[in-house]
Amino acid sequence: MDSVQNTVSGFSLDLGPLKEPLGFIRVLEWVFTIFAFATTGGYSGTSHFTVKCPNSADPIDVKPVFGYPFRLSAYPYEIPSCDSSPSNHTFLQGDFSSSAEFFVCVGVFGFLYCTATLILYLGYQHVYRQNTRGPFIDLMVTAAFAFLWLVSSSAWGKGLTDVKWATNPGHLVENCAHCQAGEFPSMGRLNASVIFGFLNLILWAGNCWFIYKETSFHKDPSPPATMEEGGAPGP
């Protein structure tokens, strides 16, 4: 209990680390991490095609809706029938939730880690630098996140390619005799998410160098001995 109170009472806000690469890059990671998972989670898109029946003058719009986490088989849509039979109840095909949720999960945990380390850098810099354990743990976690960004961004990039194919109006009307492909769903936000993912890879991997400089592996653990006070210099 006393150690917790001492740690809290030892908070001392210092914005100086933001002027150094260690703190500045961490702020960039914090921002780009938010952009990465925010552009993926909560996404909702709409594909579009039309049904032109021979006995009807006006085409009928069909707009399949889909969204995060891109478990497309959970999104039904109706294709009108050109005869007296009921409408065809159809589902989008494919389940790409694993790569999308993995990407968002890495982003959320990366955001939490950035928040915690920024508090440590700006409020408890003396605690961070008083021993070699803090920078070493920071280096290991940052390197792990860099690897996770590589894996998750690559997986989500492939998943996004599959989502685009599965929701392409041209693909949806392949087996529909009276259907015509319409507008392709807007994917700019999802394209940006993949870009932000690889930008995070660059930032987290590059930041490893600046954190490495704070560890004992880079600093000399045993500074050179100084001349004893009052002693005569050697020959």
C-alpha cells in the first residue's frame, strides 16, 4: 500500500520526453493505432445491382448490406423473382471475421499500451530510467507489437481482398439471368485501414532503436573510473 502511494505521489508531469524521439514517436503510434482500428471496426458497406424483368419497365434495385466483422454469411438479401414465385432469399458468401478481428484487437491493445507508456514517460520518467528493467520490458513489448502489426496487417490485407471479391456486384450477378451489376461498395475507409496498419509496423519497428538506446545494452553499464580525489595523475 505504501509503495502504491509513493508511486502515485511521485507523479511529476514533464513534457520534455515529447521533444525526444522516444516520446514523439510514441504519440504518433498512439494516433495511427486509433486510425487503424477505427477505420475497420464499425464499417458498414452496401453493394448494388439491379433486376430487370422482361415484363417490367422499371429495374428493381437490390442492395446487399454488410459490415464489420465481415462474417458475410450472416447478411441476407432478397432477389426479386420475375415470375409469380417468391423472392429468392440469398446470403452473401464468406467469413473473413478472423483477420478483421485480429487486426482490430492488435490496434486496441496497441492503443492501451501507448496510453500506459505515455503516462510513464511524462509522469514517471524517473521510475522508467532508474533501472534497466523498464526500458528492456518496453523494448520487448514494442518489438512484439511490431511483429503483430506485420502479421495482422498482412492477414487483413488478404482478407480485405477477399471481401472485395465476395461483395463485387459482378460476382453477385453471375448466376442471375436478369441481373445487372451496379455500383461497387465504397472501400476507401478499409483501404486506409490497411495503410495505417503498415504505417504502424514502420513506427513500432523504428521505435525499437530509440528504446534500445535507453537500455543497458547500448549504454555503458560501468562508466570509466575517475581519478581519486586528491590523487596525482598517472604518468
